[in-house]
Amino acid sequence: MAEVATPSVADLVALLPGVTGTMLEHGELVAHASRDAIADLSVALRDHPQLAFEQLIDIAGVDWPERAERFEVVYNLLSVSLNQRVRVIISTDAVQPVPSVHQVWPVATWWEREAWDMFGILFSGQPDMRRILTDYGFEGHPLRKDFPLTGYVEVRYDEERKAVVYEPVKLTQDFRSFDFESPWEAMTTLPGDEKVSRS
């Protein structure tokens, strides 16, 4: 009797609902999927006995400003029990929310909050969409490629007021004078050099 070949992880992932394509990139499986299918796809990736992706390592954002759906949301998954990995990539824009996967992997709450804070990617069904790395009064999302690199206010902690304050930017560095000499240039012998024999 002929032996039946076991399907590969790539074959299994390619057959899951919502997957639009798979490929190997640097020896790692990458699956592209539709945004609306990510919640069901996550359950299938976790619960399929030959996949068993029980750990969400992280969720990352990528900004492509020239695309209609400018953001890619990248899910890096690990199966500890089967020693395999997969990267799932979906696309979205600044308006359409991505279904949250925090009920599949509770750690997703942190990563979804970070993606929203840094990129402005919205997640529907996420009960804790607070800023996580920027101040609560912060305007904008710093990792967007169209985020301004300079502004008109700076944020600092004021010891007297015991609070974070916003103040106009003070460009005091423009008026400093630099001599461009290293303090090391005045030293002819560095500590320890006396032990080195010179030929």
C-alpha cells in the first residue's frame, strides 16, 4: 500500500479560510490574508492540530503611504509544540478597523494598542484602545511616514508643577559655540599605553 504524503504547513495554511496567498521568505512561511477574515483565521491557526500556533509573538505595523490601503498589519506566530513559525499579513487603511484577535491570544491587547498608538491602525472589538507609548494628550501617530519630524511644542516634565507640560520649542542649540576639539586629543598617553612596548 502506498504511503500518503503528509501535507506541509504551507499547504495547510494555504487552505485556511481568508488566506489569499502564501510564500517562503528567508526560510519562513508568510501568508497574506483578508482583513475581515483575521479573527476566524487566527482561531484556525491556533486550533488546527498540525499547525498549533499557540503563541502570538507580536503584531507589527508597516506604513506604505502611496497605497490605498496604506497599512500592513503583521502577525508573527509561533508553535512551541511543533517548532514552526508563520507570519500573517493583512492590509488596511486609516479608517477601516481590523478585527481584534485578543480573544484568541490575550497578549494581542498590548500589540494592538501599540499599533494604534504608533500608526493609528484601528482594531474593532478591542476593549482597551488607550495610548500605550505616547502621552495621553499626544496628537498624531509617530510611526506614520507622513508624521512631521519637527513641531512647535515640546513635552517635558516640570519639577515645580509636578506634571508633564507642553511648551513652545526653544532652539537654544543654535547659539552654542563648538570648538570641535576632542578632549582626548590633548592626551599623549592614554591610561594603559605605558604598558605597551613600542618598537
